[in-house]
Amino acid sequence: MAMHLAGRAIQGGLGKGLGKLAVPGFGAEILYSFIIIACSLMIYFGTKELYELSSHKGIKYFRLAFLFFAFAYFSRSFIKFIITSFDIKIISDISPRALGAVFGTITIFIFMYFSAMAIFYLLYSVMWKKWKSKTIYNFHALALIMASATVILRTPLIYLAINLILLFFVTLTYYISRKQSHKKNSLHIIYILLFIFWTINILDILIPNFFQSVQLFIYLASSGVFLAILYKVLKKTGSN
Amino acid sequence: MAKRAKLEIIKDILEIVKTNHNSIKPTPLLRKSNISSSRFKEYFNDLMRKQFIEEKIHKKDKLISLTEKGYKFLEKYKTIINFIDEFELQD
């Protein structure tokens, strides 16, 4: 009996310890954002010459995707900074309330718009030849609708639904496109992981504590995905 | 024969200029490019606009030659194609 209780106590302690380990501090948040923003900007500027020489639309949208990822992560880390500094759960809780609500609404709107556009640009970079050139304007409109819905309908279930629908649409479109092209490389795994972790990152901002127990693992995996894409870009562009 | 992609046609035109001691008249360039004259005109104007080629007058003859940017394109052509292929950006 005593052994059993001791075992449970150790298990409980270990569980709590692991839980604490998985929740990153603000320093880890900053480091994580820095890695993603640096990777995104290195991809954007590392492909500048290739785009200037080729004027290739696919390269253009690919670069824009990572520029928007950098903007989105910048606004994400800004939101995290505000949440930590004011010791609040969601950004609209800043005191005074009226100011907080306006400030929070604008910041979340910007974050959602950049986030959705980053994913749409990446998808468009592989689909631009199959889709009409005006499709990108539809994506801008869709991103604006998504951002508006996020700030108007303040319900975690709506956030979850919007982002899961986006994830499903993007993954399915990309999967169908790949099936038709019959190409074989590791890119599809990297892109699908990017879509998944990107959705998790959005939900992490919109629904506080949703992924708190596994946050550190999400950060490590997301950083790994961006580093893998950066490695592929640097290898292909011949940059050192 | 498969239809050449835009970047491949640009590379071919620039290669022709380069292999002719970086100096060729427009008519032989059109002939060697193996594309219709209307398409050639489009590509020619595009290359001039992007400053990949330049026109020089030599003894009343109009001659086409590569610019530094044109050479840079040829040098980076394979990298561009590999990049497009790796990230499935389509050409």
C-alpha cells in the first residue's frame, strides 16, 4: 500500500514536472518568434535575386508567403508580449477595458489577416498556373472575412471551426495538386506539417491555455519545420 | 517536341547571343531562336525592358549583345529551374 502510494506520488510529481517543462517562459517565446521571423526573412531575401532575374510568379508568391509569415509571427509575438506584460489571459482584457477592446481587436485582426494570407500565398505559389490570376484577390477577401469573423464572433468554437476548415481546404487542395503532378520529394510532408503547426499556432493565440501542456513541443516542432524549409532554400539557391 | 517554357526560351535566346561572340543581328537571332516572329518580338522587348540585352550600332548595323544582367541570368538559370522544381512552383 505504502509502495503504491509512493509510486503515485512520484508519478504525480513527474507529471507536474513534465507539465512545467512543456510550458515555455517568455524568454522561450521570444527565442521561438526570433527563429521563425529570422527563417522567414532569410527565405524572403535569399530568393530575391532568383525572382529579380526570372520574374517567375511562383517564386513571387513563395517569397510573399514567407514575408507574411514574418509579419504574422511579429504580430503574434506582440500579442504574447502584451498578454505577459499585463498578466491577462486574452489581449482584449487590457485595462482600461474600452481601450483594450479596440487595441485587442485591431491586433487580432492584423494577426489573423497576415496568418491566413501567408498560408494562401504558399498554396497559390504551387497552384498559380492552374488558377486564374484574380484568385489571389479572392484570397485577400477571404482572409479579411476570416479576420473579421475572428474579432466579431468571439467564441473559441468558431475559432476552432474557421481554422480547421482552412487547414482542411489547404491540405486537400495541396494533396490533390501533388497527386496530379506525380512528384516525389519530402516537400509535401514539410508543407503539411507547416499547415498543421500553423493552425495550432493560431489557435494557441486565439484560445488561451488550449495547448499549454504541450506548448514547448509545438514550438520545437514549428521551428524544426521552418528550419527545414530554410535549409532547402539555402541548398537550392546556393547561399551559404 | 514539348513546348518550351518561358524561362527556357529566354535562356536559349541569351545563349545564342553569347555563342555568337556576344554580337548578333536581330534577323539571325530570330531565325536561330526557333520561335514565331510575333513571339520573338514579345521576348525581345521583354529582354530589353529587363536589361538582359542591349542594342549597339556598329557600321550602320544593329547588333544585339548581352548585358551583365543577361550573363547573370545564364549563370543562375539552372539554380532558378532547380528551385522552381524543388518547391513545385510550376513553369
